[in-house]
Amino acid sequence: MRRTSWVLTGTAVVLVAASAVTRFTVHPALHQVPADAKTTFRYEGTATLLDAAALAAGDMDKAFLRDVPVILDRRIEVRDVDGRTAVVSDHVALRGRDGTEMSTSQHTWAVDRRDLTERAAPAGSGAEKHKGLVIAWPLEPDKRDYRFWDTGTRTVSPARYEGTESVHGREAYVYGIESTGLLADPATAGSLPRTLPREAVLGLSAALPAKQRPEQQELAGLPKAVPLSYTSTTKRRGWVDADTGLSLDGTLHQRVVAQTQGADGPVALFPVTDVDVRGADASVRQQADDATTTGRLLWVLGIGGPVGLLAVALMLVVLALVMARRRVRPGTRTEAACMDRAQAAQNP
């Protein structure tokens, strides 16, 4: 019986250690961006774009593709990890509903694997400098404002907490972001013309709806070769799972506008791109399902598993104590009986 008590006590100690390892080692190791993380989120909506072929041909009546149904896929993939740092590829592709590619962009970021903020770029990673959040939200989001990096202007904007809503049965924190300024993304800016002939600018302006056209007096003062710069305006809303930090849904409205310097300041001439999309229902449902699965796993590793192991350990300790008490009591009665017989022999 003594050996059984020792086995039970030893097993209880092992379970307590396993509980601590599960909560403080296994849980933190899994509650971070995985080294093999790869996900694609799809948006659907419309876009108004310049038609480069029509522009080159001088056909200004067809220079704009207006309100074209589009699909925007954003693919996030971890390329490498170094401790708490993950090097992440961020690829965005805009396509027509028929699959025709309209534009793409590619960025590489170094982010913290838990709070998703900026980290020092590992040597040779090619990661771009940024500040704040850029691809996703902290794994344990709070009801507060965050800093978010806008790739168009290469500046930080506040991601403001707007409230809590339900997305397919999941509690979600809603954040809103607005960014505007000169277009600074070199990949996008490098693909746009720095000057256009005055006739081309006038033709593009005339092809716009009347309420979007520049004032005639502003167009009248344009030089023969019009120098161009570009502004970028981005509006986002994100629905973020309160338990896991996964992005459940989102809206994105990006607008790039060509402008030139007029006598009284910048003059907006015509839009280059105007993309307005929202998360596709299939992607939103998939994200909600993934959040449910991830949330259950994290609960098991962070709460259910450790508490369960501690409960079993406590039961084993109690059982060992009960068995020890039972072992002592029979021995005590036997010793008392022997003493009674000895005394009877001495006093017949």
C-alpha cells in the first residue's frame, strides 16, 4: 500500500508539472503567428480604372473603365521566422470577374509574432520599414485605438475602435482607418506618368462625370506638358475576432487621383484608380470557422487543459492520503490487541 501511495503522489507531481508546461510553454509557443502561416482573404466590389490601351490610342471616350466588378485577393504568407520576428510576404492582386489581372502589389514586412507590430528586419530579408500594424491585428486585441501603417502614403494612421458587433456568431471588435496624402508607394508611383500632354489631360477631364471635372479656369492655365503628382486616400474598416485577433471581415476603399500644381495650390485632375470592395462571404465564413477552431484550441491549452491536469493531480493526492490513513489504522488496532494479550498473560 505504501508503494501505491508513492506512485499516486509521484503521478500527481508529474501532472502539476505538465499543467505548468502546457500553460506557460506550449500555449505561448502556439499562441503566435505560425512559421508556416499562409492565408488568402478575398474581397469583392467594383473599381474605376484608367484604360491604358485607350489612353495610348487617344480614345478618351473609353479612357475610363467605370464601376467594373472586381475581385481583390490579399495573400499573406510567412517566409521566415527568427524568434519573435516573422518575415511576411504581402501580395495583393486585383482582377476582373473573368480573371483578367488589372494590378498587383508586393510588399515584405517584419512583424512581431504576437502583437503584429513592427520588428527590426533580419539581414537579407528585404523587409520594408514601417510602424505599427500592417497586415493583421494583435492575437489578443483590445477595445482601444491602434497605429496602422498605410502603404499608399507610407505614413501611420490611427485605427480607431468603433464598437463590438457579431460576425457569424463571433464577437468582433470594429476598427476604422482613414489615410490620405501624397502617393509615396514607389511600386505604384513608379508605374504612373510624371507628365501628360495638355490635350490628354483635357480629354480625360472631359470624360469624367460633370461633378468630378476640374473648374474650367483651372484647366485653362495648364501648360503644354502637365506635370503630375498623385494623392492616395484609403478608408478601411476591420471586424476583428475578440478572442483570437483573426480578421473576420473588412471593407477597403482606395482612391488615387492625379493632380497638378495650380496658381492657388494643387488641382485635382482625374482619378487613376478607385477601388471599393468588401470581404467576400465565403472568406468571411471561413475566417469565422477558423477563429472558432483556433479559439477552442487556445482554450484547451490555456485554461481547460492546465486546470484539468491540476484537478486530476489533486484527486490523486487526496486518494493517496486516504489510502495512507487506511494503512495506518489496521496496524494501530493490531498493536493494541497484542498489548492487551501481554497484559493478560502477566496478570492471570
